[in-house]
Amino acid sequence: MMDLTISIGSLGKIDLLRRCLRSVFEEDAPGFSFEVRIVYNGPGGDGVCESIPKEFPQVALSWAARAPLGYCGTHNVVLRDASGRYVLLLDDDTILPKGTLPAMVRFMDEHPRAGIAGCKTLNSDGSFQPTFGLRPNLKTEVRNIFKSTSYLPASLYREVDSVRHVEFLNGHFLLARSEAVRQVGVLDEYYYTHISEADWCYRLEKAGWQVLYVPVATIVHTGGEYSTVNSRSAMKKYEHIVRAHVNRFYFFHKHYSPWKLFALRPVMALSSAARVLFFSVIYLIHRDQRPIAATRVRAFRRIIGISFSRRPYRIP
């Protein structure tokens, strides 16, 4: 059995994918074996599925989906039959310095209860990128009324150079033990993308596996490449906001007691009402921001309605 199966999802940013693959295939540690599988889902897949295998013959699989699969569906294609002792879910807008992969695998070998791990991540400018945080719960949701960064409080990142247990890891670099994946299952595709990492990490933790932030390696994640494109579409931004909140309801429905789901309803409604008020003021004061403000007012008004629906975790 090889050491590592790498799953890379691509939405068609072929230059980003090339850069990522170059960094991956620079790895030549003796005795370290890995395979790379690419799952493409988006329009115009021929460019990725034809040119990438020619440029990188080491790629084991290049597969195109007819419709977008989302983060979960994309990586589940690989997770269901990964042959490595470990599987790495990797975004195509990452750059991995030489030595990253064997160092992370070596750490996992030395810590047999580590079920999933993420490494230290930097932005393109060299600044630290928060890549772990707090899972959704009533406390974070109440704080979210006043501060949208309640899942990523600054106090979490006072010490980022030592190994630590965390509640969830960002999906741009997730190194999972195949044994643990077989035990708890693959990503829950109901999420499509938002909150799916928190769900997976929580399932692993409840099964007795450790969720760890491991700064033995440092990578670069440019981030925001696709959100920049999506922000040009008001509908996509609207759907993004609504789906993220529905997924939090689903997380509560799946993991917590019914009374906590019930308590989340007014909290989520109040949080959304505060944002409706805020973006209404933005709409009135800043003409240049009216399209974005109008979309967000519409989205948060919809969330208020969803909060008091029969099944708020149901995808609208």
C-alpha cells in the first residue's frame, strides 16, 4: 500500500492547478510513495482532462463531472476508493514546499490516534491564515449576532507554532487516516460545501480520533480565487449566504439535541435581522455598494423566514 492518495478538486483554473501540481511533484523523498487524483467539475472540462494528464503523466486519474459536485461530492469520488494509507484533500490554489507531504505523513505515523490533521498555512503575502476554528454551537451562534468571526476568534491564534487539538480544520489541506475514514465514512454530501469540514472533524472526534493542527510543515494558500469570480453574480452570492446558514441548521439537527435546534431558531433570526438592518443602512448611504447590499438584505430576510420554517435544515 502506498503512503498517500492526494485528491485535488478543480473548477477550471488550470494555471492554479498547474502551479499546485508542480509543487506536489517536486517531492522526491526516498521511500515515500503517493498518487494524485484530480476530479474536475465545471464547464469546459476538456482543457483540464486532456492537457493536465499530458503535462503531468504522474496524475493517476482525471475525471470530469457533468454537473458541479461541490466540495464534498468532488472529494468523495476519490475517498471511496483511495488506495493510500492516508488521503489528502487539497485545494488547487495551494503551494506545497518540498518536504511537506513526507513530514505530515511521518507525524501521522508517529501519532496513531491522529485521525485528521492540517498544517500551518500562509497567505500569498506571507501572513498567517487562520485554518482551524470552533465548530458551530449555541455559544458561537449567539456571538455571531455581534461578530461574524465568532468561529475564528483572534484568541485561538496566539500560539500557532505548536501542535494542538482543534475542533475543525479548513478544507484546503485535510490529511486523513484511511482507517479513520473507513470507520466514520466519507464527507456528508448534503452540505455540498459549507460546514462539511466541521461535520467530518466532529464525526472523527466522536469516534475517538484526534483532530490536530500540525505546524511541522507550512504551505501557501492563495484563497479567494473562486469567490472573487462568484462575487460578480448576485444570485450566487445570495445562494452562498442562504446555503451556509441552512447547513448550520443541518449541523445542529444532525449532532445536537432537538432543544438546541429549537434554540437556534430565534438566535439565527436575530442575527439575520441585525444584518438586514446593517445592509439596509449600507444601501442607503453607499450607492456604489447597493448591488451587494441589496443581495445581502434579500438573503438575510430569507434566512429569517427559514429560521421559523418547519424544517430549517431543509435545502430551499
